[in-house]
Amino acid sequence: MTNFFKAAAASTLVATLCASTAMADTVAFLMPDQASTRYEEADWPGFQDAMAGLCSDCELIYQNGNADVALQQQQFNSVIAQGASVIVLDPVDSAAAAGLVEIAHSQGVKVIAYDRPIPDKVADFYVSFDNEGIGYAIAQSLVDHLQATGVPDGAGVLQINGSPTDAAAGLIRDGIDRALDASPYVTLSEFDTPDWAPPKAQEWAAGQITRFGGDIMGIVAANDGTGGGAIAALKASGADPLPPVTGNDATIAALQLIIAGDQYNTISKPSQIVAAAAAEVAVQLLKGETPNATTELYNTPSQLFVPAVVTQENIKELIFDAGIQTAEKVCTAEYADACAALGIK
């Protein structure tokens, strides 16, 4: 072999080794949209913090698909090209994500489904809160409240679900259905919110308020964004008092609405919990280890966390005493008096 070919072979070997090293140490974190503030405020920072403690030498890549399936696919292909060997994926479209998993596996890349499951293709692992349990919990909490406050059997409620392309939204809907179907109340109308967009939920809710008026005794909304949209529609209509509205995610805006008495409940599911779990699984996969699953969903080994329902009655204990949020962030001037009345300071 000539010196030229020896040098070329050596160069190729070094490049291959470097690429292999980069691939082994690179983890991508791909989130689905910006309508939910949690991804930038909690999930990504939580994942970064956990990875810093588990694999300080790992290179991390963050991308947000902004509710665009094609954009997320481009991002997915891009991070593989950049050497990611593990991708934590919260899909824009759960069905379309099956193709992404297939692409990744064909190139030896591991995929952790995050928050939203991928029913049509088995990922390497799934980390989330129990989404069906969330739907059941918020709806049952509302049913219990309606019964406790004397709302008669046969009264009507609205149901605002999440995105029809999100399998997690489907699980939340199933849980809501389970609670409402067993309740003495009637679902007046139901809506699947495209892209979880609060303005779309608000627009739909405004139409239902015009249609049903005072017959709406409660609204089961699948997350805080859609719940906030419903509350905005109720306020715009002049409803007083507001019927109880549910939520999910414990966003700052929702916590403020609960403190003010405008939203009935939300779900405390600190994103840092699932982000840290995803980081642990990612590092185990990097090391060639088999992560420990506590259950299985859609044939995928999974770890599902159990969330807690938050209302005015327990918000101080579950959110502020637990250190999930601070009064400094939540109790702004507009909410200071309401916070004080609940002992939040």
C-alpha cells in the first residue's frame, strides 16, 4: 500500500472513530409545539439538568417542531446527520412518528417516546405521566365538585379534548370519557382541539356558550391552554359566576386562574420528573444497557408516573410548599390578594 493510500485509510479510520464517538455521546431532545409553554420552561431545562449530572460529556441538541409535522421530520433527520445516537421524541403527530422510529432504527439510533406515545411502531422506551389517568382524574374531580355543590343529575358539561394527532390526547380523552360516562351528567358537546391551540379552543367554546348558555354547568378541558381558552370565552360572554373548568399541566397562568377562582383544577405533573427519567433512560441506552420498565404501553417498555389533582384547597401544599413553583413567580400584583387569602407567600 502506498503512503498516499495508507494516509487516506488512516484518515478514514480517524474520521470513522470520531463520528462513532460523536454518535455515542450525542442525544437529541425533540419537542412538538410552542403552544404549550412547558417545553421551554420545564421539560428542556429539566432534561439538561439531569443530563449534566449523568453524562456531562454528552452533546445535547434541542429542537421544537412548532406543531409542524414536516418541520419535525426535518429536525429528526438533521439530528441523525449530526450524530445523535439517542433521540428523545415528543411527536407532533403520533401516527407519523412511526416512520421516524423506523428511520432511526434502520440507522442504529435509539428512540425514547416522550410524553406522547407512538402506537404504530415500537420505540425503545416510553416515558410519561399516566395520560388516561390524568383524563380520568380531572373529569372525576369536576364530577365530584358538581355533586358536592348540588348540581342536579342530568345537567350538561362541555368536553374539550387535545389534538387529534396526539396519541396522548387520545388517552386523556379516554380517561375523561370513562369518568363522564359513569357520572350523572350529560356531555352537551365535544371538541378535538387542533394542535392544542388555545385560540381554537376559545373559538369553539364561544360558539357552544352561544348555543347552550346557562345550561353549561362545567367544562372538562384536557390541558391548561384549552381550559384557559374556555375561561376567556366565558368571561367574554359575561358569564357570572363561571362554571368550573378543568386543566392539566399546572402552568403559571393556570395556577393564577385557580388562585383567582376562575379555573377549578389542574394536574401537577412536574415535567422535570419525566425529563429526568428520560435522561436516565437515554444514558442507559448509550451504555448499551436495558432500561427498567415498570409497565408496557403499545408493546413498548414504559415508565408512567402518577400525577396529582390541584385545586384551591390543596394548591398551597402541592405547588408552593412542595417547591414546584414560588409565590414570587405566581403571585404577581394582580393575584397578590388572592394568594394572601390562601396563605401563599
